[in-house]
Amino acid sequence: MHIGVDVGTSGIKIVIVDELNRVMATANKSLQVFRPYPSWSEQHPDQWWEGVSACLDQLKTEHSELLAQTRGIGLSGQMLGPVFIDYKNRPLRNTILWNDGRAVKEAQELINALPGIGERVGCQPNPNFVGPKILWLRKHEPDVLAKTDCILFPKDYILLQLTGKRVTEPTDACGTQFMDARTGEWAPDLIDLVGINPEWLPSVTAPYKIGGYLRQELARRWGMPDKTIVAAGSGDNFAGAVGVGVGTPGDAVLSVGTSAVMSIVDGSYRPLPRQAISTHPHILPGTYLSMSVVLSATSCLDWAAQLTGRSVVDLVCAAEERYNDNQVTNAPIFLPYVNGIRTPYDMPAARGLMIGIDLNTDVGLLSWAILEGVAFHIVEGFHVQRDAGIEVNNLQFIGGGSRSKLWGEMIATLTGITMDLPYGREVGASLGAAKIAKVASGDMELNDLCTKPPREFKILPNPGLRPVLEERFARFRDVFSHTKHLL
């Protein structure tokens, strides 16, 4: 058995898989995000560790026989969240998350200091990334940096708790903007540019290498074998990709959750920093992952559910009813930039817009506009990747958003690409982490990470829907072009 741990923004997900990658048991724990000011987004690292511990305690109670057979643990985690720890391995503050937008000025300072930095680090400096956050801390919380002994990332902090080791790997570390994305190595001149002590940086290994061994007291607590290996793991987008076998150039996966990411495997390093595409080394050597990022996806539906007092399922059903009634041409146009824009415009301070509301706008039309607006935003980023020659030969659809056939049909129709919905897509990153652990423990060959799981069903482009979407997509872009200075 192998365990996959995913440290997400909204929760912890853990799976136990067998030798055939079948999910034998799962455990989940919700997490809270702390938002003390507009555009701020934080979590305390101990919340992650408490969630992981609670999930493993639950699995020990319910599936002790599976834990007793554990050969390895793999880790996946939300990216771009620096964990500043002191010499006692204690966090010095809340982690500033991937969707935090406070460091706008600091991002521009990095661009001004080194205009070509985006080509080297795989993405233009942005407040979501680590480098600008460090510059912000230097101005506003210098005591944190004065006490810092090491900088880790969310899944690295869990590895530290499990093993006592400080280790990271390139998929996560490239989000610092002081690692060379082409080589996956720390860049001394960029470290100097950000102004940190290079001794704060952990050792770097490959995601599929052993990061450490489970501490003896934890092995006893959870009934696992002594010397259970813990793989270094990867960022969640990368783990989600290999979870569904996306590892060969031309493979792609669209993950729709709190955010949405179109990840395409490329055999060449082809950065597109000016369009806010992130390009990092993928888990398999010699490949890169080109990522188009939508900062707010299912979170837009969550907002509408809270606003209307309906469930997300109710909202999606209401949108489907309006589509079946041929009413959706009357829906408002929604710009889903409620937490800023990453790809393709890089406008972190932007906010959303709903236009075209009238007295006949009901919950169904509002819900359609949200689903459609997020789909349009996803496709905007995909067009940047396609126009740069980054090819898609097959596309997997995973994450909580993949539960909506309507949402998938919108995206398939707009891209013209059939999307496969594989088994295990709800736990893609956790499953990918477990597969990484299999490679680290010697129970799987590295190239087997490219093996795709069976397809449950597929979503085809809908020719009948295309005229409606194309006309409204043109309106969507027109609204943005006329209002972007106001967002």
C-alpha cells in the first residue's frame, strides 16, 4: 500500500492505494482561510499538520490493516505559499497563500530590477509568487526575516513534520522566482536580487526521490512499518497531472477547483511570462509543465451559493434548466476576476463584473453566467498556449468542477477538444502523490507515471451550443476591453 497526501487550500485529502492504483481508503479534513484584509489570504502551517494527523488517525481507526502494509508516503501541496521557520522548525507567521494579492508593488520592483526575470524563472513576477512576498515582509514585518532559518512550502512542511528533514524539489521551488526554471537549480544572482540568505534554502531533490523516513514515534502511532519512506513529492498541479497519467509532451489536464489550471506537458522550455503562463520543470526529466491559471473557479460558485442561500448543486441545476429552456442568451455577462487575473492579463488587483442584469435575471441565469464566465476565462489562457505552439493531443478533466457535465461541455465546445474524465479524478493530486511514493519506494518505474487510468466517460464538443457560446464569448471580450481600466 502507498499513501498520497494532498495539502489543498480548502482541505486535506489522503488516499491509500494498492498495487493497481485502486483507491482503497480515503480521509478528508476541511481547512479555513484567514482573510484579515481585502486581497489577503493566509493559513497557519499547523492547521495543515493537524489536518494530516487527524486524517491518519482516522485511517488508523478505520483501516489499520492497510496502514500496516504501507511502503511509502507521497506528498502534494498547494503552491507559492512560503513557510518561514526558525531554528526550532517552528513557523514564524501564517503562510501567505498563492491567491494573496498584497505584494503588487514588490512584484513590479522585481520586474524593474531585472526586466527579463520572467524568462528565467518561468513566469513574470506577480504578488502570488514568493519573491514579492519576501520583499513585502522586509518592508512590513522585518522581524520575521530576522528570525528565519529556512523557507519551505506547504507539502515540505508536512515532510518536515513526518521525517524531521528540510527538503524541497523543483516543481514547488520554481515558484520562489529565485530558481532557474530551465535547470531546476537555485540561481545565486536571483537570490541576491531578492535579498535573502542562501543558507535559508533547503536541499533540492527530485520529486520521486526519498525525502526522508517516517519518524519512529509516528510509525508507532499509526501502525506503519519502521523506516517507511516519504517521497519529496510535488506541487499539486504536477501531482494532479501524473495522477491521471499526464507526463508525455502533448498530454494535458484541466483541473477545476478553487482555481482552475490548464496544464500542458511540453518537451521544450517555452516560457510565456508576459501572458502570465507559468512554466516549471515537470516531474519527469526533460519535460516542462505549461500552466494557464484562473484564480477563481468553483470559488465563484461558492460565492453565489452563499449570496443566494442555495447549494452549488442547486445553482448548476438551475443553469441547466435555463439552457434547456433556451433562455441563456438573456443571461448577464460575468467577468470572473473576483480575486484578480493571472493568465493572460496579469492584473492582480482586478475584480469581477456582472453586466446585463435586468428584472428577469433569476438564479438560473445568474448561475449560467458564472459557469460560462469561468469557462471563457479558462479558454482565454488556453488560446495563449495554443498560439505559442504548445500542442494538446489529449485532455483530461479533473477536480470538483468535473462533476458538472454542463461546465465541461462549455469548455470542450469552446476549445474544440474532447475531454476524458478518468476514474479517480476527484482525488487526482492525492493519487499522483501516492504514485510518486511508489516510484520512490521502487514499486513503480518512473515512466509508469505516464500510464493513464481508465476513462469513465468523455465530454464532446456540442455543435448546437457553439453558436451561443461564440456570440457570448465575443461579448465577454468586448466587455473586458471596455471596462478593464475600471476593474
